[in-house]
Amino acid sequence: MPATTALRRALAVTAVLPLLALAACGYGSQAKDTGTAQVASGARTDGLDAVRIGYFGNLTHGTALVGAEKGFFQKELKGTEAKYAVFNAGPSAIEALNSGSLDVAFLGPSPAVNGYTKADGKNLRIVGGAASGGVKLVVNPDKVTSLEDVEGKRIATPQLGNTQDVAFLNWAAEQGWKVDPQSGKGDVTVVRSDNKVTPDAFRSGSVDGAWVPEPTASRLVAQGGKVLLDESSLWPDGKFVITNIAVRQEFLDEHPKAVEAVLRASVASNRWINAHPEKAKEAANARLAADTGKPLPADVLDPAWKSITFLDDPLAATLRTQAGHAVEAGLLEQPDLKGIYDLSLLRKVLRAAGRPAVDDAGLGVARPGSHTLPRR
């Protein structure tokens, strides 16, 4: 069996292996139920007792962290409880959406694309954006002093086929280097390493650098690493999607008012983050401390937060480009992404707030203004 065929079958088995961006969200398979915020007064939204919102304990999910910590979601949901669950990996979040135990999830583009294509476009929609950036190539300055020096070195990425893995393979190919995408062996060696253990691997010298998201990148810098390349420099206007807001399709169809409330809260959270960056950083770290039991130290938190842009635009064109890189690397069959976005409610929220409209790059639902895509 050809290597690429074997790999594609393996990826199909792990249906929601992050293929484009979820390393920014860490790893694991369990969700931590963080309970609810105090329910605000008022009628229940769409008659619901609760809306279940999932996110990851990482700064790239700052919209959710701040929204939960400052009560933006609960305020917009009124008499409906905002219930939160913290996930460690894309597969578990997709499973929760598919099983109906989660309504809304802050996700990287990888699990969204993988989950959408695996379910033949029937399980989720991306309804909004949340963040861009926060990914860097950090190296040991004693071993790597220039981009050319990366050749022949051992570079860590978070997981086979995840966004940072694909991004590094694409960048390496642009340098003219050949790397087998499955084994990671070639002109440069790709070491797939969990973000949680990469700092130890870097410290021990078993890897010479890492293409990783925040706050892992800043953790490496704090222990002597040097930022050799910020991935944002490779994208037009320095922006590429790192976190989206995805919704279970059935929930979107049946409870659009609840989804609209969540989107109003996310827009309010991003507006507050950008208006009060220092306070927002403190709020995000406070939520991380509550969720994980440990806040980030200042020498990690400060540079990591600065490298992330929080925005409402899902940057749909960059998701399509990222998917294309995965296809070129031989890690993904050509996906049909038409219908993965339904930005109608986000556009409504943005219009009411006097904010610019957003584009779905031609990947929106088939019927403008509708929430459902005809079953295939």
C-alpha cells in the first residue's frame, strides 16, 4: 500500500486529528466541567435551561476565557445558564458536539475541517471567528542562528498533521527541503511532540527548535530560546485563523437566538479585549488559573498575549489555504468545504454593533441567509 494511502487511511480512522491548527489548544481526551456562572435575570433564551460552551485552556482561546471570566456570555444568555467545559484536544470537542453534549465550541480550523468533512458536512458550522496568530518557530540560538541553519536540525511540532505540523512542512518545502510527512524524516527532522513535553525536550537538547503556538513558544523563549520566525509574517496582513467558533448544526437550526446571543457575547468580549488589553490579559490568566489550577508567569504571559490578535472575522480564506497546504503535504484528501460557514447571525450581530461585515470566502451555506445546507 502506498505510504500516502496508508497515511490517509490512518487519518480517516482518527477522524478528528487536528490537521490544521489545534495544537494551539493542547492535548488530551477529557473535558473538564467548570460549572456555570451565576445566571442573569431575565427570560430564558430560546426557552433553554442552558447553553453548553466548550473551549481550551490556552491563550489563543482568549475570547472564551475573557467572555467566561467577565460574564459576557451569561449576560447575553440572560435566564439561560452558560455552562462551560474545558477540553484538551480537538477530537474530544468534536465528539462532544457530535454526541449532543456540547452546543458551541471554540475550535482551531483543523478539527473543524476534519469533523466537517468526516461527517459529510452534516455535524457543524463555523459561525464566527475569535483569534489570529500566536505561532512561532523558536530555536536554540547555540545551534541555529539563521533560517538556513534549520536544515538538518530536529524541529518539534505538536502532532502529526496538526496546523503547526502542516505549516512547518509547507514552509520546509518552500525552502526546497524534502521531508516524508508521515515519518518526519528528511532534510530536516520533524519531531511530533505534545506541547506539554516540548519544553522539556527543548531543555534537554533532544530537539533544536519547535514550530509551536502560544504559550508554548513563550515558554521556550523563557528558557533561553530565540524566536527565529513568527508565522504571521508569512500571511497577507499578518493574519491567519487560529481559533473559530463552531456550533452543532442541529442546535443552530433549532436555537438560532441562543447562537446569536453567544455571538453577541463573543463580539463584546473581543471589543473589551482590544479596548482593555492589560485587564483582558489579567482576566484570561485568572480564568486559566481557575480552570487549570495554575496561572501563567509574567515572562510567558506577556509576550504570548501580545502575539495574538482577537477579532470577529473567521478569516475564511486562510482556512481554505491551510487546508490546501495539508493536501499538498499528502496529509488530507481534497476536502469539499462548501457550506462549512454560516455567518448570517454574525453579520446580523456586527451590523447591529456598527462593525464591518465579514466574508466566508465562498465557503458559506448554499442558500444565503439560511442556516442549513441541503443534505448530501
